[in-house]
Amino acid sequence: MKIIKTIGVLTSGGDAPGMNAAIRAVVRACSYYQTACVGIYRGFQGMIEGDFERLEPRSVHNIVKKGGTVLKSARCDEFKTKEGRKKAYDQLRNANIDALIVIGGDGSFTGAMHFSKEFDIPVIGIPGTIDNDIFGTQYTIGYDTARNTAMEAIDKIRDTASSHNRLFFIEVMGRDAGFIALNSGVAAGAEEILIPEEDMGVDRLVESLKKSRLTGKTSSLVVVSEGDDTGENVYELAKYVRKNLPQYDVRVSVLGHMQRGGNPSCADRVLASRLGVKAVELLLNGTYNVMVGVLNEKIEHTKLEDAVKGKNKINQELLRISDIITI
Ligand code: F6P
């Protein structure tokens, strides 16, 4: 078993509410186990550049409730290359960092996985992304906050849609995953939800909207995941529907990056705290190159390789329920 005296921690990829709670948990667990902790700024980019700072328990006071990430984040192309990863390794060696905790999404874990195979630095991944698209965990840090943020925004759009008898297309985030769309859509009572995992097809959408008007609905909301599989982006979809349903007054609203901000929910703070402590404990007990996650309420770990390769399935039952309750 490797002796670990200093652990480096970084946040990478799209920021997510709760990342700060995870950083805090890592820093404090390190101190609890008398291990030094070094914060690495701007993800893998900062690792390549040696942008490090020693973190003590008091360095992370009052950040548990803050959105964003105090360590800042980046998407780093240089780390995708072997040369970039070698530079990062040299920086870690110079700073006597023996192990690494990476808080991020699947892109960040792919980088971390390559790094762990090439160099003798043990790595643990903590899933932090609003998309909830990481295999090996039921929930990623930030997802609960983001789906609530999206739901509240959709509720507000409902008020104006209903006042003007309008049809709204609302685009939510989620890249290639429909978790935010499906959950915020069901919670806000959206008439239709379009997600990448299910190809509804534009013509079925038009038919369904026609039917819903016949049942007496005067306004409707269609929640569209940004990675929806109809092959059209939200503006093209709206254009197609306008052409085929000229009786509708159609508007588009793209929620965008506001979904990544805001104070983390209680669930995200608790999840982040549990995963942060567990990540440190795994490293100190000799379990390496895995991602920590929550499965059936228990903290489990999955090989980084599997976390990167696997795919989380969408809840088909929720899709069925959505159809029933929006009749
Ligand atoms: O992965 C998180 C996420 O917010 C996705 O939902 C979205 O597609 C992407 O990041 C946007 O990335 P960026 O902030 O780099 O434009």
C-alpha cells in the first residue's frame, strides 16, 4: 500500500452546485486523518501549470452553502495529450502530492483514468455534474439543485404561458442526458418532454399538441433537453410547430447556465459531504482508481473505467407517468 502524506483536490468540467461542499469535506477529512491537502486551481489546466495552494480546515469555512467552485474549473484540451499529462505529473511530484481527488463529470474521469494508468498517482473520482449522467451513482453532485432550479424557472414560465394562452418550448441543460428535463418537466407538469433517450419525433409531437388543445388546454409547455434526439434544436422545433399549428402563439425560452448556479440543495450538500469523506478514506485505506457514488442510499465505489464506459438508464416509468398525468 502506498503511503499517502499529501492529497491534491481539483474540480473539473462544468461546475455544479455542491462542489464546494465536496471540497470542504475532502479538506476536513484530510485534516481529521492528519494528511495534508492541496487545492489545485482550474482543474487539469492548473495541475499542468502548478497552480496549487495548501488548504487547511479554516480555508474552507462557510463554503458548504455556496454555488460554483472556489477552486474554479476548466475544460482542458492539453490534458487530453500524453505530454500534457506528463507535465501535470511533474508538477504533482514537485509539490510532493501523492494522490489525487477529481471532482467532475465523465470527461474529467476519462482524463483521470488515463492519468492513473500512466503514472503512480492513485486517483479517486467524485461525481460532480448537473447532468446526472455518470454510471455507478444514482445521483451526481449538483443534479438535485439543478432540477429544482429548472422546475422553478418552468413554473414561472407557466404563469406567463397561461396568461397569454401560449405554447412554450423550454430548453433545459443535460447535454446527452434527459434527467433534468424529465424530472423538472414532470414536477412542473409539462405537457410534453423531449429527451435524447427517447425519440418522440416531431410529427407525433404536433399530433399530441393538437389533441391536447381539443381537450380544452389553452396553453402548453414543452420541455426540451438540449441533447434531444429529434435532430432539431429548440428554435427549429418551434419553427416547425408554428408552421404546422398556425393557431398556436409559440415562444422559446432557453434556461441555459442559470441552471448551474445557486446555493446547493440540502440533498446535494449531504451527498457531497458523504462522498468527500469517503474519497479520502478510500485513498488512505489503499483503494485506488475508483469513483465514489451512492447506490440505494449506500456509498459504493466503481472502477473509473466502468464509470466512464457505462451509461445510466432513464426512468421509463416516469415517462409513462408523465403521459398519464398530463392528459
Ligand atoms: O455538463 C454540464 C453542462 O452544463 C451540460 O449540461 C452542458 O451541455 C454543458 O455543461 C455546457 O458546457 P459549457 O459551460 O462549457 O458551455
